[in-house]
Amino acid sequence: MNLDLSGKPKSDNRMLAIGLAALAAALLMFAAFSRSWVARPAPIDIGFGPMGCHNCAIFSGTDGGDMSNGAFIERVREMDPDSARTTSSAFAPMGWATFALCLISGLGLLAAAGLAYKKQRKDLPIAPTTVALLGLMASLITACVFVATKPGGAGFVGISMGFWAYGIGAVMGIAAAQMLAKLLRPVDPDLLDGAMSPDQY
């Protein structure tokens, strides 16, 4: 065991961890509601996000506007049966899964940041940092599948702002959750406390 005998106070990364967690949560929340994970700029101006697509109804034979990813895929397949090879049935479900996991991870990070700010160490059945980490790890899978199964052929849409916000938020969230876990871990009881009490002799 290494003991620090220098007398220098240990640096407190509490505020850094709280700031990272808050920023990561904000990015994850933005990404969850963004409709520009994959997009195509003007003059077409179409984008897809976990909740649905922006200005995509025009491509399904109706007036331009927003609609869910599932409705878009279904409508395109009705218009062109051969489009099944350029549209994946996994796209819409993976979008909703990513949406839910981003929200869960963001809320876990905010809860952990709140406990760290109040300097509380609660013995909970599952720590908010654990919730955040599990959500982020699972979202790495669903988010990649969601983007990989985007509709259209090569070059129809490309990676856009929503996906970058998610990626940065996920990396920051993992780092923040690990930092906060150390601050929120309940203090281990001293098993030798009172073992050498003079009253026993």
C-alpha cells in the first residue's frame, strides 16, 4: 500500500466531474431529440434522428414535413417494393432504443452529479453512475446500428450534428460516471474499529 507522506492535500476533482456529467447529459438529451444524426443539406434538407425524420415526407410521396422513421420506411416500401434492399427494418427500433438509452444515461448522470454536489454517499440498490454507464454502453451498440442502417443508398445522407453530439456526450459521460462513482461510493466500514478496546482487557 502506497502512503502519501508529503503532506500535500489531494486534488479534488468533484467540480470537474460534476461539470463533465452536466455537459454530457445536455449533449445526450440534445442527441436524443435531434433529427439530424444523418442528414443531407440544402436544397433537399432532410435529416433522420432517433425520434423520426425532418422534412422527409416529401420523399414518401406526400407533402414535406416530419414523420416517424417507421412510418417513413413503411411508406417508401409501399411506393417501391424494390426499396427493401435500401431500407432496413432495424432502423426505426434501433432509433427508439437509442432515444431511450440516451435519456436514461443523461438522467443517471444528472442524478449522480446532484449527489456529488451535495456530497452525499448513499447506499443505493443501484448507483446512478451504474445506470449511466450501462445505458451508455448499450447505446454505443444501438446508435451504431441505427446509423449503419440509415435509409437510402450510398451518399443519400451522411453523418451530421446529432451523431457528433451523441459521440462526444457518450465519451464525456463514461469519463464523468467513473469519476463520480469514486466520489459517491459508500465509505467502507472499519472492521477493526473497537477491536483493541482497553475495556476488553
